[in-house]
Amino acid sequence: MRALIINCSPVRNGATARIAEIIGDELKSRYEIKNICIDDYSFAFCKGCRACHKTASCVMSDASVIRDIMNEFDAADIIVSVAPSYWADIPGQYKAFIDRCTPWCNTHEPHATIKPGKKGYAVALRTGPNMPECERLIGSIEHFYGHLEIERAGRLGLTSIEYKENVEPRKDEIISFCSTI
Ligand SMILES: Cc1cc2nc3c(=O)[nH]c(=O)nc-3n(C[C@H](O)[C@H](O)[C@H](O)COP(=O)(O)O)c2cc1C
């Protein structure tokens, strides 16, 4: 069984990366782990041309970059997206990736597909103290999973985290979440 763990932040060694690392450490006895960071990939914004609605493929010159990421989704049995709040939603880089996944979106026919039976987990963190903002991020991630027909299997919101140092005292919450995966 393979787990894809995505750092949805452009920061490679911040709080999000640390949470992704803890999750990987917890799951590695049960899953082969693949960690990626959205900043590992460089791609343009979706132009909204909707050519993919008719062809299930993207006409943009960097379409292979998005396909590479989707190949990682396809190779995984579970996907864990870990996203910090950037202005009360997922970081723009992850949103831009989701937009570019429109060829895979099940709202139009034909559409590209990944293999069925995958489970998706959403983890959100933020500096502020209240949970509804985390739920908003989780909603964005789960909306994406839904249109890829990935089962929405679990969610974790972590408030009051700014830097990776703030993650250590929360390790038990993250480990407890991992026990549900
Ligand atoms: C551009 C930017 C916008 C942010 N907006 C919010 C916000 O709206 N609400 C909040 O609670 N935290 C916000 N934060 C704080 C981050 O969610 C928090 O510091 C998180 O731990 C960052 O993780 P990272 O360093 O791995 O990206 C923002 C941080 C940045 C850099």
C-alpha cells in the first residue's frame, strides 16, 4: 500500500512540512511513503479555455507537469493533503494545481480518470485560534477529492500553529489522527 503525502505549502521546511514528516513517520510501517511539495513543480495557471471539457486533456504546453503529479495520485492508495491557511484558504499554489486538474474533473464527459478505490485525507493548519477557518481549507481539499472520486476518509484541523516549532507540542494530536488512517 502506498501513501502520497502532499505539502501544499510553498515552504519546504516550515510547519506544514513538519506535519507531513510526522504523518510519514507514523504511516511508514504500514505504507510505502511518497512525499511531495507543491513547490517541487512549476506550472502556469489554468486559462479556463475548457478545451479539456471536450477532450479530457489539457492544451497547455506544461500539461505533462500536472500529469506527473496525477501519476503520483494514481500510484497511491491514500492521499494526505496538508495545507496551511494562506488568507483563509489553501495556498494559491495548491489551488492553481487543482484548477489545472480540470481534465480529471467528473463534472464533464469525457474526463480523465485515476484508478478507483482511493482514500483522501485533509489536514489544515493555521496561526489563528478558531477552527472554522481550518474547516474551510478542508472543504476546499475535499471538494477536489470529491470530483476525482477519491473517498473523503478523514480530516484534521490544527489551530495556533505558525512555525514548525509550534508543531512539536501538537505531535500527539497528529499521531492520534494517523491511527485513524
Ligand atoms: C501569505 C500567508 C497568509 C497567511 N494567512 C493566514 C490566515 O489567513 N489565517 C491564519 O490563521 N494564518 C495565516 N497564515 C499563517 C500560516 O497559516 C501559518 O504560519 C502556517 O504554519 C504556515 O505554514 P508553512 O510555513 O508551512 O507555509 C498565513 C501565512 C502566510 C505566509
